[in-house]
Amino acid sequence: MSLAHARVLPLALGSIAIAVLIALGIWQVERRAWKLDLIARVEHRLAAAPVAAPGPARWTTIGKDDAYTRVALTGHYRAGADTYTQAATDLGAGYWVVTPFETDSGWTVLVNRGFVPARERGRHPAATNEQHVTGLLRVSEPGGGFLRSNDVAADRWYSRDVAAIAAKRRLRAVAPYFVDADVNGRGWPRTGMTVVRFPNNHLVYALTWFGLAALVAFLLARAIRGTQDEG
């Protein structure tokens, strides 16, 4: 290989590597800006007063941008229709108790009434009198949990999959989201356990990519200087 080729090849490969690493660093900076904006928007929703839960006219537009909005509902729970989805919480393993709530407007929304340990499963039926419920709007969790799919036939649930639960319970006019109830109290089901946490390590990742780009640039400069000295 000629001296010219010996210089051109590492220069080309090194330049490509530097460009890729810088692009990854810029992407992480952009992701950080997006994450900070998301956190600010969610914190604003959590601090706001409850609004009426979105009805059928809004269902087709419900998405992640609506998550953690504080909402209010008036109606009653449907007796004998609880669904237990497996949960791991600060109180240990157990279940979320998900119950259909029939609103006064004629449609239904699944309400997560809170957490119960396994020993309390089935021991806390919902009151069926008219109630006013407030809580956080949550988007559906289709499919199941990590490495575990919901077993609809066996009524075994690892996630709060609104469409699948509604079909299993033969519910009609069901909102495409569920609500984490925030009723105060220390009994079972235990409410107020919604975890709102958004990891934000993008700055660390960006600095890592930029640092690697600088390292490759340094090594490339040394390699080119070495070939020049040899020439």
C-alpha cells in the first residue's frame, strides 16, 4: 500500500466515526430537551385541578400527551367485575384492582381502585352507590408486562390492557384509557401509588458520545502525524 493510501484510509474511517459520534451526541442533546419539556408538562398536569374525564368525542385523539392529566368522574362501579393485574410496588408484590366505572353520561371507564397484596385479593368489592372519583388519566398498557403476555382466557393479567379487559368483561362504550383513583385513605385497596418518574440521563450520554468523538479525533491526529513522520 502506498503512503498516500495509508493516510487516506484511516482519515476516511476516522472522519466517519467522528461524524457518527457527534451526531449521536447531538441526538442526545435533543432528547434531553424533549425530556425536560415532557417533565415540565407532566408536572403542570399533576398540579392542575381535575377536569372532566374525556368522553367519546375525544377518544380517537387520546394519546401519551394526555397521560397523567387529573380527571374527575361521576357515576357508579359495576359490581362483580373486578380485574386483578399483577403489580410490584413499594409495599411488595400484589395486584392492582381494576373495576369498570359507569359514568352518569352513559359510557364506562376502567378505574384502578388501588393496590392490594395477594392475601387481600377479592376481599374489597367496590361500593355500587353513586360516587365522585378523581384520579390520573393513564394510557392503556396493551399486551402484557415484561416477558409475560396477558392470558385473557385464564383471566391472568400482567398489564392494564383496556381493550382486552373490556372485551373479557363484555363492556360496551369503554374509554380507551384507565384512571388511577386518588382517594385518600390507608386501607385496601391502597391508592396514591402511581409512580411518575422519567429517567433523564441524556446529558451523560451526550457527553459520552462527544468525549468518544474527541478521543477518536485525537487518535486519528496521532496516526496521521505518525505517517507524516515516517514519510
